[in-house]
Amino acid sequence: MKRYLALAEGYSGDDHYGKTTYGVIRYGTDPVVVVLDSARAGQTVGGVPVVASVADALAYEPTTALVGVAVAGGRLPPVWRGILLDAIEAGLDVEAGMHEFLADDPELSALARERGVELRDYRRPPADLSVSTGENLQHGAAVVLTVGSDCAVGKKTVAVELDRAARERGLRSVFVPTGQTGIMIAGWGIAVDAVVSDFLAGAGERLVVEGAKRGDLLFVEGQGAIVHPQFSGVTLGLYHGAAPHLLVLVHRAGDTEIEGSPGNPIPPLPELVDLYERLALPARPARVAAVALNTGRLEEDAAREAVAATALATGLPTDDPVRFGPDRLLDAVLERLPSGITRR
Amino acid sequence: MKRYLALAEGYSGDDHYGKTTYGVIRYGTDPVVVVLDSARAGQTVGGVPVVASVADALAYEPTTALVGVAVAGGRLPPVWRGILLDAIEAGLDVEAGMHEFLADDPELSALARERGVELRDYRRPPADLSVSTGENLQHGAAVVLTVGSDCAVGKKTVAVELDRAARERGLRSVFVPTGQTGIMIAGWGIAVDAVVSDFLAGAGERLVVEGAKRGDLLFVEGQGAIVHPQFSGVTLGLYHGAAPHLLVLVHRAGDTEIEGSPGNPIPPLPELVDLYERLALPARPARVAAVALNTGRLEEDAAREAVAATALATGLPTDDPVRFGPDRLLDAVLERLPSGITRR
């Protein structure tokens, strides 16, 4: 079993850019035993102690260092080079989901060879990807895609929670990872934002075809948002490639503007629901089955009010699956699976 | 000056998959002096003679062989290897816009070194691309993007025609290439379908920022279609990255379904106009200024009727800029540039 040192320098207190650390601590198969972030040493993240350096981390006996941040552009700040070299020098394998691959870095890979450790790049796409072929319409599984009002609002978390609840009910459910953190959690998948654009839908298709071999009900991790100025292309390519039967819209309560993008408001949720539904391909119409509301920034009472208000505004079943449990959303999904899809 | 041998084996009679050959013959700066397609030797393409082999082509004194087909997935059928080796052996430089790069092929690159010829891969993305930054909203140029109802309906051609007409009127207009054929025509650009998906909008942004250094009015070549099951991600990423002020919708008269995609009808054009306009980012609203109707498959009378019917159905200025000249569409674009953008 791996024991992770999550490298979160500068971001261990930030569930946006540090979301890989948070995701693997919460949902990963292998435990995160220690987190590195020099400014927050002595504190904890999700119950895991934070230390200042790789040297300090070794007391927790990690086997593997994990790049636990997701910075825009997927390239690390220069300060990270020293941390990675320290980890390799200490004999740890290193795993990352960046656009710049660890194994392609001459200095890192030379030291890794010398120390006999592995560098694993989870964002490296399969070499044989191509355009989609229509297989996404031919497998036998039911496909549910989480879609968002912005990046980093909880699309992966909602897919993971719904999958877990479905398996607890005895369904042959599968979480389908489409980004680096999801891949680290589940141990398979494709980081669709790292593939050649022409092959985006091809990557989405391959993931659901693979998922359909693993189970009957697929919860596909969505990416970005259709209204996101930087990542909308990934959102739409994955949507059309995954060809879902149902969507679950994920929104953070209170958010009104795309983060970091002044002048780009998030449309009212009923409009966003309509836009996502209109963009479904005629060959595979998709409806929004429910709204997953991320109320993590609200107090309990305000969270309940926000859930009720969102349900009223959208006319859709709404809940926060992390705070209040995923059962209500899962019920909504299962009830709305189009006829003709087996409910196994 | 280069003299091109266009390699179009199997596709010289096909303006879809052979569209690179057609585009460079029609609009390229350097002349295509001969076309290779063994099944059609003795015929002509756009006035250019077709021959059966590289050996036969040499009589026309080409300097450079051009891969003149655009096959889905960007990978060539095996029969092409012999043709490419023949061209290199004959001392010709070779240019291509495939996803598989000529220069990365050990056999081709070894022979190219031996023969002292160059291999140029126009689809290779810049190494330093990243996510978009907002610069697409800050330059001073007016941006017009062609968008389509399908692939291979004429988005590049319409952008080239409008740009040429604008320059003839003395405007500082620029054609902004976003695909391999456009790059071969104009000598610069980025094949946005070959970039890492996360950087799609970043590539669109870089192209308009670069275009704004070259002129005041940019006609950006669109890609794919928002309703295309394989390439919609590229379409939307380019759209949001280029951040156009106006759109020109390109449609082939009579088309009712996405080519090669049974069950995916093209929406009625007024719906498609609405969908493209709704997908504009709030920070840069975009309206469809006109419809460019590709009537290439119709007789003259039917073409005029189709133009009139489309204008009536959409309420938008409509014309076939190739058949009837680009002036009417250019007028529509110039009239509809939002106030605040200088009409230079």
C-alpha cells in the first residue's frame, strides 16, 4: 500500500488550487499520511498533519510524494523544483497530474534513475487516442455526467459521492475519472484536458466505453463549465464524447461570477440548465436530473435555505450531497433514467 | 518561391477530405503546379494537372510536396508512406498538417537528413502555450469569427474571401488561420485542434492578439460546429478564446444532418444562430452578422433561391461569397460592428 506525502506548498489552506490534496485525502484508496506546506506547518488539513519540508515529512514514513496542487496551466512555480528533488533524493516515488511531465524533465528523471524511484504522470494521455467513432451510443451502461457553473465547485466530489452511494445500494456503479485528481483517487482514467483538442470527444467516448466494461451505471466527472472563458471547450468536448443520458448540475451556493473572470457572471441556474440541455446531441438527448449545491461556505441554516431556494428556482431536486448525504440526489437520478435503460 | 506538388492520393476529387489541396490551389501564396492522385492521373483539379506518381510529377519542377488531404484523426493511411519516401528521395521538402508529425517519424526524418530536405509540420503547436489570460478582451482590433453548421462547409474560405475583399477596400484586414490549410495559405497561425485541450482558448487568444498586431479587422477561421459530436469542443474553445465581436454563420445549402453522424440533424438555422449567440461570453457578447451560404452543389437558379430563402428564414443578410462575391456579406459585417469599435 502507498502512503502519500501530499505536496501542497502554498496551497494547503486552499480547496481550489489545493483541490488534489483535498480530493485524495477525502476519497483516495491509499492514505495521505502527511502534507507539506512550509507556511502552515503544525496545522492540519482534513485531519492530516502539515509539515514544512520533505525532511520533516519522513517521520511519517511516506512511500510516495504526490503533487497535490492544480495550478492553472498545469505548470509549477520554480520553488517546487527543490521540493521535488528533495522527495526523489529521499527515495520517494513521485506522482503528478501536470501538463509538464515529471518524466520529461532531464534533472528530475536523472535523479529518479539514480535513486531508483518512479515518476508517474497521470495527465499523460494514451498514445493511441483519436476522434470519437459513435461507440459512445452503443454500449449498455447508463451514463450520468456532472456539469458545473464554474471550475472547482465539486463536480468530481459529486460524482464520487453518487457512485459510492449507488454501490452501497448494491448497484454496479462506476466512478469515471476525467482529471488528474480523479485518476489518483480511482487508479484509472484520462485527464481529458491534456489530450489533443481534436480527440476530446474521443477521450470522453473511450472513458464511457471502458466504464461500461466495469459496470452498468457510470458517474462521469465533469470538467470546467460551458460558460467558462478558459475551459468551456473541454466541457463541451467531454459532454459530447461521454454522451450522457442524464446530467447533475453542480453549483456553489452564492457564486455569481466565474472565479477570476470579471465581467462573466454565472447565468441564473434555470438558464444554465436550459443551456446544458440544449447542447445535448440529438442522438443522445440529456436532461438535468438534479442540482448538487455546494454549501461548504455557509452555516447549516443558510445551507438548508439555499437548497430550498435552489429547488424552487430550478424546479429540480436539490441537495448538498457532502453535507446532507447523496441519497436524495441519487434517488432523483435513478427515477429519471430514461425508459429503455435498464435499472439494474 | 515554392512550387507545390500537392499529394492527394485517393482524394483529389473530394473537396471534403481533399480540402487542403483545394484550399492551397485556390488561395495559397505559392502555386500548386501538379497534384498526385494515381486513380485520376490525366485529369485536373482547379486547373492543375493530376499525375500518378512522384516520378511523373517531377516534370513540373516542384520544390515542395504538400500533404493535401485532411483525414479524420490526422493520421495517414499506410499507402502514403511510400509516396512520402518517394518525395523525399526526389529531393523535395515536405509540408504537412497532420496530428502525427513527419519530423517525429524515424524513417522519414532519417531519409530527409540524408537527402538534405526539410520536413515542416504545420500542426505542431507552439511549445509555450497556456490558458487564456483575458488579453483577448484588451487588444484594439475588431474580431469576426466564422462559425459553421458542420465541418468542411467553407468557414476558412469565407474568412479568406471577406479578408481579401476588406483589403481591396483599403482596410487593414487580416485573415487569422486556425487550421493546417489556413496556415499553409497564410504562412502563420496555430492549428487549434492540435493543442492540449486546456490551452484551446489560450491558442484562440494568442491568435487574435497576434492578429491585432498585424491589422485592425480580423477574420478568424472557425473550426467544426457547436453541434458536431466529434469537434464541438474545439469550436467552443476557439470561440471563447478568440472572443469575437461578430460571427458569420457558414452553412452548405441543403445539408440537414451532420456529415457522417446519423441521428444528429443540423438544427434549423435560426436555432443555430440563437445557440451561437447564447454561447458568447457576457464579457464579449457576439451577434451573427450574416449567413454565408455554400451553394456549390446547386445550379445557379437554385442557388439564388436558396440564398433568398435563408435570408427570409434567418432575417439576416445572406449570400454565397464564392459564387456571388463577398461584398454583400462584408457590408453586413462592417455595418454591424458594435459601436465603440473603430471602423478604420
